[in-house]
Amino acid sequence: MTQASNFIWYELMTTDPRGAADFYGAVVGWSIASEGEPTAGGVDYRMIGRSDGGNAGGVLALDADMLAGGARPIWLGYLHVDDVDAAVAAIAADGGSVQMGPMDIPVGRIAMVADPQGAPFYIMDPTPPPGSEGMESDVFSVTEAQHVRWNELATSDPDAAIAFYKTHFGWGQEGEMPMGELGAYRFIQRSDVGLGAVMPLMEGYPAPVWNFYIGVDDIDRAREAVAANGGTITNEPMEIPGGEYAMNAIDPQGAPIGFVGPRR
């Protein structure tokens, strides 16, 4: 690994891509293709478009076989690695698990793994489009709406999880916010950029998981759109350091998701 890993893609696994398109279009302003793109194996995969013309990630339609295998609606992140096979071997040797072994797809080589506490994520060595060599993905942004702005790991063992991601992805951990009896909300960094935080697993979380917060232009407008479009608010908007607001919800298909933005 030549430098600390970044989140380079986000993927919504869902039972209803068209329903998800309606929901996230109303709440975030994204556009999601009405039909899946042709892919290997006949998988229904759709790109998530931002208003600025860039992509925010993708939508994978869960078919009957996937559901029978235990897949459920969820958001997953992709972390960049230089060598997928070597990373898979190192993660497995360090107590992680392999959910889907290394495989080649048209845009690179990927695998799905889980950290030693069980939180799943993808790793990827992407193949950049011609003319884009050396460019970094912009799906994650600390400040911009329609991008994921915060990555939050809820885990059963924060100390072990932080050590794992430091070792395998080169992240740092500096600073924390007390959460009373729940413990600490510990901030993680990629170089000098704040990626998100690691927190203890709380009541209501059945298993360790990465949670993602999508940037919105107005948290109150987004809250109304969540409620009006079949979502469920699980945590009302609350002020966060810096003066913006964050909230948590479950989309109409059952995938947990967060939103963050200003109050206009």
C-alpha cells in the first residue's frame, strides 16, 4: 500500500432499484438509471448520478438467489488497495473473513471482506478510464452535498477495529467525543482528512456495520422528504460540531442510511 486507503465507491444493495431511485432522488437529488446496465452474470447494476455530472456510487439489485443466500438491503463502501489478493490474504490472516473472493470486473478487481468484528466492506484495485489515470475518486467529500460526507463504524470492539484499519489501510485515529456510558466517539483520519469515526455498538444495531452519511442541501427539507417518500426516521436531526445537522433513517427497502447538512 503506497498511501492510506480512501473510500472510492459506495453501493446500495436493494430489492427495489426504482423505489430507491424515487426515494434518493427526492431526499438527496440523485438520479438513478431506470434500467440496469448489462453486466457479467446478468446482474442488475445502476449508476447513481449527481447533479454535477459525476457519479456518487451504484445500485445493485438483489435477486432471489442473493436473498436466499442471506443478502439484505444495505449500503457498503469500497476501499482502495493496490493488490486485492494480497489484501484479502492479510485480512483473513488477521481475523477478518472473506465474503466474496477476488474477482475481475470491467472496472477493476474486487473482493468483499469483513473486519474481525464482522462489519462488511469491499476492497478494490480499480482500472481508471482512459485519460483518468492517477485521478482520485470523488464519491467521498468532507463538505459537498450529494457525496458521502462521513463514514461511521459501529463495532463491538472499537480498540481492535481501529488497530485493524490502521494496519491494513493506513488510517490514523486522533480525537474523540465522549458519549457518556456508551463510551467514546473516536475520529479517524486519512492523512489530514477526517474520514469519519468509530463508535461502540449501540442498542438497535444487530451487528457491526459501516454507516454512511450523505450530504444534503437542507437537513429539514431532507427530513420531510424522507418521511414523505416511505422512509423511516430513526434519529431526528441533531446539531454536530461545526453547526450542521445529522440524522439517521431507514430507506423504504430497509437499508439504514444517514444524512448530514445545514439547516437553512
